[in-house]
Amino acid sequence: MTSIGIIGSEGRMGVALAAAISEAGQQSCGIDKGGNVAKLAADAGALVDFSSPAALEATLDACIAAKTPIVIGTTGLEERHHYLIDDAARDIAVLQTGNTSLGVTLLAHLVREAATRLDADWDIEVLEMHHRNKVDAPSGTALLLGEAAAEGRAIELAKCSERGRDGLTGARGHGKIGFASLRGGTVAGDHDVIFAGPEEMITLSHRAENRMIFARGAVRAALWLIHQKPGRYTMPQVLGLS
Ligand SMILES: NC(=O)C1=CN([C@@H]2O[C@H](COP(=O)(O)OP(=O)(O)OC[C@H]3O[C@@H](n4cnc5c(N)ncnc54)[C@H](OP(=O)(O)O)[C@@H]3O)[C@@H](O)[C@H]2O)C=CC1
Ligand SMILES: O=C(O)C1=N[C@H](C(=O)O)C[C@H](O)C1
């Protein structure tokens, strides 16, 4: 039996993750804000982080010291967090993703394929809706889907995204990838990638019916990561889709 350590154990995802770990016949342990991350990393076979970007640096340091692999599901990460993850991946196995579900992993593949085939006359818009308590926007999943679209078009997302439209914005930029975020109610996570072309439109969508889809994917990733050498891994690798 493997012990999987949860960072953010009292949060919405932490609770779902403990249920998924038990469902998989494994053992969980966890900490929330103020907990001893060094001890958790030393005691667990792998960690899964669903907490806050502010926790990441200390968590990675603890994982490196204990040589413990980690799945990072926390979103709202900035460029500096990705550098920290790249550094950590020299010493331990790390998987960071905005969405651990099978459905979104496959959706990203479909978005990349569609963007490869549809030229810039097809405007790409990523629309997401989440529950009222979500603190970051656009969602990590929306950004992951935007990256997939940008990869399909062989462009750099940072240079072609349109975010936070408000007021006199001017016309939409040709070839841009737009993002829009809705917040309300208890929505677990809805994502649409819209390809709006000349007089026709394609929408690729995913609806999360509850958080267990993310939790089960994270458990699968953690158990897979335990057998990998140091490096930075992706969900398509875990699910055998790449
Ligand atoms: N990749 C994926 O598939 C998914 C990613 N997520 C992401 O996971 C994260 C958590 O989401 P959710 O569970 O809904 O959020 P919650 O706010 O419900 O839970 C986060 C928990 O982490 C705790 N926490 C905050 N800082 C630390 C710290 N330094 N060390 C340990 N624990 C800490 C919080 O404590 P306190 O309340 O006291 O601050 C809280 O209990 C978000 O970034 C979300 O976007 C969510 C779903 C799926
Ligand atoms: O905060 C959430 O709830 C979710 N966060 C992730 C994201 O930012 O994409 C994944 C999922 O959509 C739920």
C-alpha cells in the first residue's frame, strides 16, 4: 500500500482526493496551512498539491530533500513557479497540470488537432465557468487549452492571448486566442473552446460533474510518478495518450 500525502487536505480538492485515495485502496496523510511539509514528504510515497501557489516553494524544497515525487494540481501559478518546478525536476519526478481529468487531457489533444487544421480565420475563444469561490482566472485548464491551441497553430500563447476585455477594446486581433471567465454557484468546472470561423462555428467542450474526476486522475498520476526517474511529466504520459 502506498501512502499519498495531500497538501491542502482540508480544502475542496483535499477532501475529494482523500476519498479517491481510499477508493484506490491506498493510504492518505495530509497537511493544511501551517502543517509540517518536511515530515509529510518524508513519510509519503508521493505528494499531491491542491493548495495555493504560495505553498509551492516550501513544498518543492521538502520533496527534493526527501526525494519524494509530486503532482502539482494547484493553479494560478506564475512564470517563477514554473522555473521552480523545472529546477525541482532535476532531482525528483514532478507532474504539474491545470487539470488531472482524463476528459480534459483528451480535450486538449482534440483542441491541438483542430487548431492545426483551422487557419487564423477561425477565431479561438476559451470560455470557462467555475464555482463562486474560485480565486484565480483564467482557470488553469483554460490556460492549458489555450496552450494546446497555440501549439497547434505553432504560435506562442504569451504573445497572442487576449484576456480581460472591458470597455472600448477595439476589434478582436487576427490570430489571437481569447479568454473569458464566468464565476457562480457550485460549478465544478466547465470549459468550451470555440473555433469561430467564416459563417460556421465549432465548439469543443468539457463539463466536470464533480471533483472526483480530478481526484481520481491525481491518484493515478501519483501512483505512476512513483516509478519514474527525475523529470517533468505530463498527464498524456500518465494516461498513455502521448
Ligand atoms: N489540477 C486540477 O485538476 C485541479 C486543480 N484545482 C486547483 O487546486 C487548488 C485548490 O482548490 P480547492 O481545493 O478548490 O481550494 P480550497 O481553497 O478549497 O483548498 C485549498 C486548501 O489549501 C490550504 N492551503 C493554503 N495554503 C496552504 C499551505 N501553504 N500549505 C498547505 N495548505 C494550504 C487552504 O487552507 P486555507 O483555507 O486555510 O487557506 C485550503 O484548505 C486551486 O488552485 C484549484 O484551482 C482544483 C481542482 C482540480
Ligand atoms: O478551482 C477549481 O475548482 C478548479 N480548478 C482547476 C482549474 O483552474 O482549471 C481545474 C478545475 O477546472 C477546477
